Amino acid sequence: GEEHYNCISALHKSMRGSDENASLYWLARMLEGGEDPLYVARRLVRFASEDIGLADPLALTQAVAAYQGCHFIGMPECEVILAQCVVYFARAPKSIEVYKAYNNVKECLRMHTGPLPPVPLHLRNAPTRLMKNLGYGKGYKYNPMYKEPVEQDYLPEELKGMDFFKEQKT
């Protein structure tokens, strides 16, 4: 019932608030109450990217490993795997940078009127002679061939200067 959602919310907010004791309490309350450990593990995978993100990129690896461990051995043995993951997340630095930037991209797409801008010709794949003749891929600079980063546009012309991490055009 509703308590299912209340407890997962409390777990998320405790980890987000870096309270490892409360995080363990809410985890144990859910597991001891019969919650599916794979449900908790799935939520931890989401938390790893949404709340920790690039502040600790290994968090996602921890979450996926915890999910796999729970899948392999089940309850009650997997409870310590989830507990380790929950404490790791409570102690981890937090960043919502990628989460916010991706939401900005989605908002940009939703607010766009008319057809979406085409993929610039130099970014298009050209597997056929006709496509090459039409200019697909022409002028593309293959970065690994250069010692320094190359100057090249990757967004459509209409979005040139857009920085989704700063929510604005530069």
C-alpha cells in the first residue's frame, strides 16, 4: 500500500541527505517487511545516476553489482549487499548535474515547434555512394586523428551555442 511508497521515499531522502543510519533503518524496515529486494536494487540503480551522478561515477557500478548480487543469491543473503550499497550511497558525494541537463534537453524538445532540426550533414553516416554524393559526412573531423581537440559543431544550427548544463544559449 501507501507505506511501500513512503518507505522507499524515506530511504531515498535519507541517502540523499547523507544519513547512513536512517538509510539502513529504512532499508531494513522494507526488507524485514517483505519488500522484494530486486525492487530496492532497481531503485538504487536509478539513485546512483539521479542523485550521485558524476560526483562518483562508480556509484552506478555499485548499484548494478548490488542488483546482480541480489538476483543471484536472493534473500536473506542479499540484505548485506543492499546494506553496503545504501551506506555507500549515503556517504557518497552528490551531483544532479546530468539529471538536470538531461531534463533541459527534454524540455527543449517538448517546447520546439515544427519539425525538429535535421542532423547536420557532416554528422550523418554515409554508407552508400549516393549519400556521399549528397554530402553526408563531408567535412567531418575524426577526433582520434588529431592531437588536439578539433573545432567542430555537433548540434543543429538552430541550437548553436546551447548549453544544456547551464540551461541557456552561450
